[in-house]
Amino acid sequence: MITAGIDCGAKNVRAVILMDGRVAGKASVPAGMDAASGAEKAFDAALKEAGIARTDVSKIVSTGAGKNEPRFTNDVVTEVGADARGIHQLYPEVRTVIDVGAEEGRAIRLDARGKVVDFAINEKCAAGAGAFTEAMARALEVPLEELGALSLASTQAIPMNAQCTVFAESEVVSLVHRKTPKPDMARAIHDAIADRIASMARRVGIEEKVALIGGVSRNVGFVKSLRDELGIEIILHTDPEFVGAIGAAVVATDQ
């Protein structure tokens, strides 16, 4: 059976083609101002990589913040449901999933069958998501893709007390004026995000094994900060930002 999953995120749209349970094609394109158009482009690119036509796909399920935008999908699934189904397909032993994307973070606890037991979402403030690192990178005048590696060179932990992106930028400016080394400031930024995400995860109950997914899991500085905060090892998928789309495609297969 061939199915597809479309994850319409706040920043990117990702598409996955599943053939008999394996990923045969995938693609990611910027969401832009038109999520429906982005979904079309991502789906077509994934089909091209898989070497198949649209008519070969039995069912398409969408998820993500813009899950209702694509006009060619057959059904939708919540982001929590897609994350749970995707991670259970990839790592059946995982019981806690932490997903940190551009605009939102969430923690999900699963049972042995991959069913959602509880979940929590940090959607009120970008301080617990990727948008926070983007804003902080601008404040430090460091390329976003270098911020994580920079934090690994830190020699001291500096607390960042601000619970809001706007106030955190002001705090970074103060640290700059105090001649604080950039690696220490970068670490403080990632520690602040990790603290928020860990607190959210503890609300649902952290049960090992734990997997981290979403685009921010490619940030090595954040991954280290979260590991240190939780005090446990974390499973990372090779394509962490595609797990939601994989989950949507698995839901399509189930249906």
C-alpha cells in the first residue's frame, strides 16, 4: 500500500510517501504565506523522489498547524496524534515524545501500544520553541546554524531569567554590555529553552525511553541542554522534522 502524510507547520511544509511502511520519498518546502501551495509543492517533490504518480497513492492525511489548508488530502490528524503514531512506528519502545518546532513545543506520553496517555503544549510563548533561538541569534549577531555549536564551547552556566522573547533579548543585550563570552550566552539561551521544555514534559510524566523530534532537535546546543536538564539519554531520529509527516502517513495506512 502507498500512502502519504503532509505536515503543514508554521515555517515549513513536509511531505512523506510511505510504501508498505517504509519511506520512499520525502520533501520539505517553506510554508510561506500560502500553506496550500506549499503542500502541493512538497507533495509533488516527494512523489518525484519516490518515482510515482499521485494516482498511485491510496490515501493522504495531513497534520500540523495548517492541516486544513491542503485541498487534495483525504483526512486530517492532530499534531499530537501524528507525533505519537510516527514515533511508535519508528521506535516502539519510546514512551515519551518531545517535539520542538518553530512556533510550538509539546510533550506526549504513550503507552506500550503507542496510544496517547497524556500531553502538554507550549503554545502561548515562543520562548519554548525555535523562534526563540532565531531571535536570540539575531541579538548575538550569530548565524542561527552556528548558535548550537557555539554553546558547546561554554565554560560556565549563566542563568537567563526572562520568560519572554522580548525581555530575553534585553537580557542578552545586558550580558553583551558586561562582556560575557558569546559561548556562555549561547548556552544560557539553550538552557532557558530546555528548562521550559523539561518543565512541560514533567507535567505529563517523563517515562523512558524518550525521543526528541522537530526541527529544533537538529540544534546540538539545545539537545545537550535538554539532556543535561532531564538527566537521561534522548533518542534522535535522522530526520526528526519528518516524524509528524511519517505519523500522518501511518494514520492513512491504518485507515
